[in-house]
Amino acid sequence: MPTVDISGWTCPTPLRDQPRVVMGHGGGGALSAELVQQIFAPAFGGEILAQLGDSAAVSLGGVRLAFSTDSYVVRPLFFPGGCIGDLAVNGTVNDLAMSGAQAAYLSCGFILEEGVEMPVVAGVADAMGAAARAAGVEVATGDTKVVEAGHGDGVYLNTAGIGLIPAGVDLRPQRVTPGDVVIVSGDIGLHGVAIMSVREGLEFGVEIESDCAALGGLVETMLAVTPDLHVLRDPTRGGLAAALCEIATASCTGIVIQERAIPVPPAVANACAILGLDPMYVANEGKLVAFVPREHADAVLDAMRAHPLGAGAAIIGEAVATHPGMVVASTPLGGTRVVDLPLGEQLPRIC
Amino acid sequence: MKYLDEFQNPELARRLLDDIRSTVTRPWALMEVCGGQTHTIIRHGIDQLLPDQVELIHGPGCPVCVTPLEVIDKALEIAARPEVIFCSFGDMLRVPGSDRDLFQVRSRGGDVRVVYSPLDALKIAQQHPDREVVFFGIGFETTAPPNAMTVYQARKLGIPNFSLLVSHVRVPPAIEAIMTSPGCRVQAFLAAGHVCSVMGMEEYPELAARHRVPIVVTGFEPLDILEGIRRTVRQLERGEHTVDNAYPRAVRSEGNPAARAMLADVFEVTDRSWRGIGTIPASGWRLSERYRDYDAEHRFSVGGITTKEPAACRSGEVLQGFIKPHECEAFGTLCTPRTPLGATMVSSEGACAAYYLYRRLGTTPTPQEASPVV
């Protein structure tokens, strides 16, 4: 086993206290970030990876490409509003879309557990095919591996994708400037609560469906209004809070959001109230956050609302020059609070 | 969400705040007993909106925070055993023991599961008759009845492989301990509404009279908190010290008789150690003699635990209201939610975590605290 010298790392670092991987390392919060920054990035090197975007913007033969990969280990495999198959397609399509690219080609890696029923595999594959056709992307290559019974959760998937970045589009956190308007494309928290409700057998009075969807078309609509969007982010693991914190840090800009302006469906709000979770930290799979120059904000908002996936779009805040690197929420009562990067996964409280 | 929205209405909140401002004439120090109330206060910025004369002191009412280190170490030792399926509510998994937490036990192969009800743990015991299923039964009067019910069911159904690691605590003795501790500044209490919804209010008049403190039973939504503060300040300004129910939609004076009967059947009152505070007489419950077979401590005979509290942690003083979280030297430096020294920093309802999460405006996050995630 390789040894890793952690003596030079600055305190506090949880890796000193986390000699083994814990679930929080995959939760999309601070622990995930540290794993990437302290183990993966130094091991791989490379300037492109160091940008740590949802997808990498690369140039090949003078053509600007977006390139991304993601793995999917969701349980259960089928859930209200989708399954691991369309999630794997839409997730990578959306990572590319956050660079402004329309996905062109995907790869697909299946890791199957010995014993999983063939109709399950077929169902997942069918869903992938349907999602790819809907997103206008072709699954061009793939791979299959089988692991012994008990070494997997039925089906794990990996997808990678490439797409073209249109001329004039330059989406990255460093372009965020004070005065930018923050827009979210619709109701937050649906995917995380939908998964939780079926995984844990919780009932919240109404069935909550995942918002799993491909956002390439919505992004195209927005870019048609102005190619001068500053940054897009799909708030998946870690939710809206993590996406905003990442942008605030990477841009060295402060962000102020109006908590009351954030669209939270009643069912999500109720579920979160019962479990002691904050909807801002719950995962989404079909939403985006956009930082838009103020002069374009109304036009972009109108265009988003005219698109089926942006019908619930709302302005939730703005970038500010004060408190750089920090996200601050104005509470409905008029107070303020800091919105922090989640540590790992949110944990339901005791009472 | 209309129902909850009604209790977060900014216009009604403004009216309550105006009333508090017009009532208060001198400084008062109120303690909200429950960590859920602390969380609401900080999350909604209620303490920022109150007049300067009204100081809120955060009480010991976070069940995760006050669970003693020794019990957590016992939980960790039991959870690491190969024959055990250890079930817990989610927020206990990250609470540090002397040298690890339940997440780390799981990462080393321990079968640790998050459940949403103790009855789920009982179901797991039925599904796995060849394993020992242990539920971590901690908390105040709110979580005690369902845990008692689960033990009752286990015996009724003849499920031998279920047990409870119990560390339940009671609020009234804690109030007594706070009021009799040297240096106590608390002049009134916002009592925890959900505790009273189970236990009623019978235990409070004697406390209020003896210590001459108003006790106002208060809910958890922002308007509940403001109404509780308003009524408390009114009493203080008038020199009154009675028990008042500002949470009548959930609390009846007699509480929940069925839940109380279940508690009386399954549990008995015992002295209990509170993390960071020490032993408070008659402040806890343990399984009564008739149910002792279901006590995980007896079943697994966990002994020889030597605990080690970090010297820099002042969570005990925070829990008793002697200092505010940010007045601890380790706050935000040695002690963060990722590297918590004490449970008040790790629990979602802990006062230190609430301050860290919501009240660091004006400080700059370190690179690790706010870094991008692929």
C-alpha cells in the first residue's frame, strides 16, 4: 500500500482523522473537496484538472471541447421520476451543459453485480437510450464488467461525454463580478427527497418525483439571449448551497441570496422540516444556477421561463463585493446567516 | 407548506418584535432550553433582531451534545463487534468518541445503520435473527417514549436479539442544576415545547416558584420563539415568575398520558452524566428492572472504558450558558464541524455548530473550508 506523507498538510485537515474513506467523502461537500485536492489533484497534476469544474474545457486542433465524466451508484436503481440509467445520461449531459456545450457523444461503463436480474439491466439500458435520444446525444462507446455477488449494488454506471463549446461562450467562476444576478431554474430539492423517500421508506403525504432532466436545451435557450453568461452550475450533490459556495470561493466574490426567493416545493419543505434537513443542501438533478450580468438578467429569466425546464426560474440573489468567498442568506425575518459548504452528507436529526 | 409559512410570516414577526421592544426597559438574560430552538434562533437571525437588552443564552437541550463520552465510546465498542448491527439516528454517526466516530467504525467494517425510528431497528432484528441488533437510545423526553415502546414491543413479540443502549436525559433536573450553579445568569426559560407535549407542565410550577424564574413553554418556528420571548419579557418586566404555555397547539398541561405510562413502565429515573456538565441527580432514565434484559450495557458487558475529553473544549460552559460559542478560544480554529472537539460543534442542533454555520460573517473561510468540488 502506498504511503502518503500528510505531515506537511495544514491543520485542520480531516484526512489526519480519517485514515479510511467514509461516506462523506462522496457527499459533494468539504470532505469530497479535500479528497480531490489533497490526493487526486496532486497525483494527477495538470492545469486543466486544477480548475475543478463540472467539466473540463479543452482545445483539440483549435476546437474547444467540453469533456466530463461521472459515476452513478444510486440506490434504489429505479425511483420516482427516473432510474440510474437516465440519471447517468443526464448527469454527464448537464456537466457538459454547464460549460455551455451541447453534449455530442457519451461513453457508458456498466459494472454489474453477479446475480442481478436481466430485466433490470435491460430497464436501465432502455432508460439510458431514451434519455440519450431526448438529449440529442449518442452513446458511442462502452464497457461492461461483472463483480462477484455481494460486491456491488446491482448496477453501477459510469458515463463520460464530450461536446462542442460554442464560439463566444466562456463560462467559469472567475468571470463572476459584483452585481451579477443569481438565477435558479426552478424548484430545488426534488431529487434528493425523492431518493430518500424510497430508499428509507419514508412517506411525506404526496409522492415526490426526481427532477432528473437534461439541461442542454435550456442552456442553449439562455445562450441565445446572450452568450455573455458568466457561470452556470448544476447543483447536484451538496445542493444549491454547495454550488453557491463553490462559485463564491472560486470567484473570490461574495454572494447574497434572499432565502424567501428560493423556490422550494411544499412537499420538499415538509420533508426537510420533518427530517431536520435544509432544502438548500439537498441534491437536484435537473436544475441549474446561473450568474448573469444584470443588464441581461430579465431577458434571460424570461427565456428560461418560456422553456419547460425553466418554468419555475427565479432570481434569488446577487454577487457582491463585500465578504468575498462567502455566501450569506437574508432570512425571511430580516436577519442574515452564512451559508457554508456542507461537510459531507446531511444527517437526519434525532428529534 | 402554508402551515409552516404561517409561523415564519415576516409581518407578524415584526409586530412581535415591536411589542418586545416597547415592553423591555432593562437587560434580561433568557435561556432557550432546546437545541432545536437555538438552531431556529440562529438560522433565522432572531438574536440579531431583538433589542440589545434581551440576551439569549443557549441551553443544554441538544441530545447529541449532552450524551456522555463514555456512552459514545461504549456505542463505538459495541458497534465494532462483528455479531452486531448497530442502529442509530443519523446525527449520532459523526459525534466523536475518544478516538473515532461511528462513521469510522463503519468504514472499518462495522455494520452501522441509520434508521428513522427505533421500530425500524426492531424490524431489522426480526429480519436478522442470527445477529444482535442494538439501538442507540439517546435524547430527552421526546425520544424516550418511542424507544420505550420499542423495548415493550420487543418483549411482547419475543424478539431476543434486540437491545437498547440507553442514555436518556430529563429537562427539569437540568433546569434545577443550571439555576443552582455558581455564576448562573439565567433569569427566565423558554421551555422546550416538544418535551412538554409528552410530559406536560406539571414539573415546572415548583421550579418557577422556587427559583423565581418565568418558564414559558415555547415552540420551534420563528414566530413561536418570538412569542415565547415576548411573554417571558412581559413577565420579567412585571416581576412575575409563572409557567405559561405559548405553544398550546401542541402542549396540554397533562402532556401525553399514554406516552408517560409507557415511560413509567419501561424506564426508571436514575442519575445521569451530561457531557461537558457532569452528573446531575435524577436527570436520566434507564431501563427498569423488568426490562434489564434489553439493556445493551448489560448484554455486552462493556467495561474498562477510559475517556479522554480534549482539554481545549469548553462545550460544558457553552451548554450551561456561561460563554457563547465564539468566546471559546478553539472556536473556528482547532474546533470546526470537520474537526470537532466537542459534540456541540458536531451536532446539527449544537450551539457551536449553529454559530459556526451561520455566524461567521466577517471572517474569511480557509481554503479547505470552501473549496470547489468536482
